[in-house]
Amino acid sequence: MNFDFSDDQKFLRDEARKFLEAQCTMAQVREVLDDDEKSHNAGVWKQIVEMGWLGAAIPEEYGGLGLGMLELCVIAEELGRVLAPVPFGSSAFFFAEALKLAGSEEQKQALLPKVADGSLIGCIAVSEGPGEIKAGNIATRLKDGRISGTKIPVTDGDIATHAIVLVKDGSGESLVIVDLSQSGLSREPIKTLEPTRSHATISFDGAAAELLGEAGSGMALLDQINDRAAVLLAFEQLGGASRCLEMANEYAKERVAFGRAIGGNQAIKHKLADMYVKNEVARSNAYYGAWALSSDAAELPEAAAAARVAASEAYWFASKENIQTHGGMGFTWEVDCHLFYRRAKLLAVQAGSPAVWKEKLVSALEAKND
Amino acid sequence: MDFNDTPEEAEFRAEAHAFLSQHLKPKTPGALRSGGREDFLERAKAWQKTKAEGGFAQITWPKEIGGRGGTVMQQVIWGQEEAKFDAPTGPFAIGLGMCVPTVIAFGSDEHKKRYVEKALKGEEIWCQLFSEPAAGSDVAGLKTKAVKDGDEWVINGQKVWTSGAHYSDFGILLVRTDPNVPKHKGLTMFIVDMKQKGVEVRPIHQASGGREFNEVYFTDVRISDKDRLGEPGMGWKVALVTLMNERLAVGGSPGPDWKEIMDYARSAGTMSDQAFRARLADWYVAAQGYKLTKFRTQTALSRGETPGPENAIGKIINANHLQDICNSAIEMQDHFGIIVDKDDAPSDAIFQESFMWAPGLRIAGGTDEILKNIIAERVLGLPQDVRVDKDKTFAEMN
């Protein structure tokens, strides 16, 4: 039994934590929060690019570090702890993983080295309106290698250089890769609940696109991409949830009311113990997802879904109860609690809301126990 | 990251499995309890003897006292393998897991010679006498008193929730020997002969309808001063050692889990209910959380680390999880869910049975609230609860 990260991976975690605590402080997150013009923190992004983390799970032959998925999970958790205001997840969790999964040799050769060295920022454009995206309700069309339609919201869509877009074509649904520097599209930043991660509406009007994977395989591929991204997002969520518990814990020990630290009251102690339990459940499920992801296990669909459901619940609970523990202070713009509450919601609905993942999980369990 | 044994662990697992296959039948539902309680006790004693002779009785105990001198990880592996067979183990869990280790830690050489081997071979069964009607979570507030009379102590009082008292030969008994000091400081631990005069065992009629636990009354029971474990007034320290020895939970869930309720929903044709499907996902995540957290604990053990109080989360998850699943299964059955008769109730009434057990599980061995306090205080480092009796003597408070 070795259900834990290796010493090397823990070393990577410690180094990443030291680096991010020094280089990606809440002041740097707030630079993006308080400036509508800023889509991300360029200084932090530059340094993360230089660390080579974007290529942690990209094989060396495609210009990456060739470490592995477990290492990327470790990095994801650390980025989640500091609310890194950068397009890391869009580029590394979605775009790069999609290419690794379904890209042609040529596509991988052309694009993965650029993801790894930061010269390309990838994103994924799926959503078109409220509710779960399904095979029947996609309006964006692919015709003769060109796409038309509107995707909203696209996380990091205003700074990305490339997007993977879900489209409808003659044979069903397909995924295509689109270079966002071309003229056949327009992008408009949009306001969201989470201003430290930028979002855009992308309107395609005859933009050139090339297929990613087989024509007609879009929904199946998207499922597989989301399974992979779900595990990585779960680690990012876990990092944020852990920070919320730490913040609540520190505050509960400092804040005095009725003559003693509020953390001495069972109402607070038990609330924080509940957070701890949910975080540990999320951590254990995330580890299982990491194992399934790194070993290409057949269990990945249910492991990814469980990791995602547990992490979304843990982060939701920890972020809202962290505000509650802080009382009135927690409801001020200056105290950081609301930033975690915002990020928790983005990460919970990106790539499918908890309800979607619960349904995926139950479907997987049904299929397995037939 | 993998789920494989190390080569040494695999070797031990194979050895354990071979021994078990030689002596027991693979697990079949209901087989263990067929034949009644007396028969079960006899089979349990026989199995304990076989284990002792095979060197598998207490894996972590030193060889000098009849153990195997093995690691905690080997004990976990043994537990996992034993759980695959119809092994009648229950009656010895508390004695060998908690009571006898306390005797080994604090008893005299004569005690060890007299008690350890017989317990190991299943010839004598032990129980633990700590809880009282007015001292549950706050067990140090117990009232059963011992008064010194020459080289004996005279015991009067009542214990409660004593598992196995009705078939136990000996017990470790925590009593108050000095009421004029704060509660934790006036306690003393003794070995007590459960078959002696003045000890009366009465089964408790539980809310679940069963009678698995007991009340134990002590009326002028005399215990030799030689059977004291630790110095007078040191009983709380001794009791903490007993509680620390609580076995690592190695079993699975104590009742129906996500799989059972899914099986029921499929047979009943209610799988399409969206609300049910969402909850089923939550149950799976909780069950996995429990199971996988144990894997993390085992990983720590495998590396020779000692798991800490974070283990308290297992029971919080498990007991509430069980209660929730049973409640939902019953409600899914609508009015019919009220039936407990196995001939009529779906799934052999497993949901109804565990529905009535679950409240007890949330209380036994540390209530949800005490376990959350443990997490808050010992893992998160939050302040202790207010203790108004902290600097007062027991007598002042009672």
C-alpha cells in the first residue's frame, strides 16, 4: 500500500509552495481583482512559465518536463492555495490534456512545445448558454473547415491564443482547434463572479478551424478531456479549501468575543471539524483520481467524478463557512474570504456543475454493476 | 502511488491467507451467527486458540508474551484477510485489544504470568468497565467508589454499556478512590474477577430491541490491593493507555452501503429518480472517502509512522452515512418501509435493522460531538472547552 505522493513529489510541493507564497501573494491576486483592464497577473504568469510547470505533464519529446500527472496534481493544489490569477488550468489542464489525448502527431509537435514554454495559451470553449451543454443544444457550426457561432463564457478566453471549441457539424459533434489571432472572430471580456480569472465571449464568424480527433467524436472526447481535467481541478479546489480552513482556524484563535477566543466555542469548533472532515474526504477522493489518471486506470470515470464531487462540496462548504467564521470582517472587500468564495464557485461550475458530475458518477456505477 | 503490498507485506499476506484457508470457510452472509450465541462463543474460543497456536493471535505483541513481534501493518493485513473468512472474533476484541495490553503495561510479573497467556489462547475473556450512567463522554466524572480496608479495597457502584460483561471472566475497572481532589486525580484502576460475589451483570434492553450490552453492579465487592494497576490516583493515566490501544478499525462499513441501496433501487425500479441519483453519488463519495482515508492511514503505518487523532474522522463519516442511507431506503419504500419482518421487508430488512443500530453507532466509542472536539482540539489546535470543574475537587462538584 502506497497511497500517497512520493518524496520527490512532496519536495516539488514544498518548493512550489515556497515559491508561490513569495511570488503570488494576495496583493498580486488583488491587482487583477481591482483592475478591470487586467485579465491576469502577467508578472506571476511569467515566473510560472519560467518554472516550466506548464510542461510538467507534457512529455519531453514535445518540449515538456515529462514528469507526470501526479506532479501536475501537486502543482494544481498549490496554485489553488494561492488563488493564482493566471490561465494555468485552461492551458495545462484542458488544452494540453486534450491535445495529448486526441491530437495528431503533427498537432502535438506543433502546439505542445508552445504550451510548455508559455508562448501559446490554450483554453476550452464549450458553453453557449445557461444549463448543461448537450449534444442537441450546440449552435456553433463547423462547415468546410470554418466555424460560426458564439461561446459564452470562455474562461481565459480573452488572453488565450488558441481554443478548443465544441461544434456541431454534419456528422454530429466535433472538437476543433482554433487559432484566436485570426480575423474571423471577435472577443469581448465579460464580468463574472470571479474577476481574478478572466472570461470572454468569443463570436466566431467563419474562423478557420482544424479537427481535434475524429469528426463526430466531440462529445465522447469532451467527456474524456473533462475526466482528466476534473482530477486536476479537484486538486486546485482542494488547495483552496485547505486554505479556507487554515484562515478560519487562525481567525478563530485570534478573535476574542465574550472574553475568550471564539474558537473555544463548540459552534465554531464543530464547524471547523466539519470542514476538516469534508476536506479529508475530498483529499482521499482526489488522491484516488490522481492514481487513476496517472495509471490510465479503467476506473478513471468514476474516480474523476468522485474527486470532483467531493472537492466541489468541500470548497463550497469551507469557503462559505470561512466567511461566516470571520463574521462582519469576512464580508468586507479587504478581507480575502470572498476571493475564495468566488474561486470556489468558478471551479465548481467550470467543466460541469456538481449535479452533472453526480449524474456521471451514478451512470458509471450503473454501467459497472450491470 | 499504488495499492500494492511491499514484497514483505505480500509474503505476510500470503502466509496469513494460507493459514486462514486451512482453518476457516470463506465468508458467507449469515453463517457466523447461525447456531446461537452459546455456540458462537465456543467457536470464538476455539478459533482464538487456533490463532494463538499458529502465531497469529496478537501480531504486534512481543514474542516473549506470546505475540508475533510483528508490525502494525501486519496486524492491518491480518485483519483484512481474516475479514474475508467466517472468523468468530468479536468476544476477544476488547480484551486483547485494550484490557490485556493495560495489564501488560501496568501489571506485576505475577499478573502477566496469570492472565496474558490464557487470554491469548481464548481461555479467558475480558471486558472494560469505565462508563457509568452519569459518566459517558465525561468518563472521569465516574462515581463508583473504592474504599481501602486493610490490604483490600471495597467497591460499590454501577457501570454501564459494558460489552461482553455477561460472558467475561475478568475486567479492568476504573473507580474513584479519592473524592477530595479534582476528578481526574482521584481515580484508580483494578483488575476485577467478574465471577465473584457482589458482581451482578444485567443486560441492557437497547433502543434497537437487542441486548448486546450490559449494566454491571458492584455491591461490597472486595479486590486485593495486589490487583491494582498503577498507583492510587493514577487511574486516569492508566485509562488513557487503555484507550490508546484501541484497535485500528480494519473492517468495512457496519451495514448497508451505496451498493446495497443501489441494488434495492434497481430492483424496485426507482433508479430514474433524479433526487435519488444525486444522493447516491454523495453516498459513494462518502464511502470512498472513508475507505481511501484508511488507505492513507495504512500507508503511514507501512512507513512506520504513527497515525494521530485525525483517525477520528472515520467514525463520524461512517455512522452518519449509515443512518442516512437506511433512512433514505426506508422512505423509498414508502409506507411499506415500516415493516421489519424479514419475510416481507425488502432486502431482508437490512435497512430497517441498521436504521435502529445507527443512533447507537453515533454514540458508542466517542459521540460525534466528542470526536469533533478531538479533531478541533488535537488536530486543529483550537482551545479546549470550558471546564467549570477543572480546579474543583470531585466532592465539591457532586
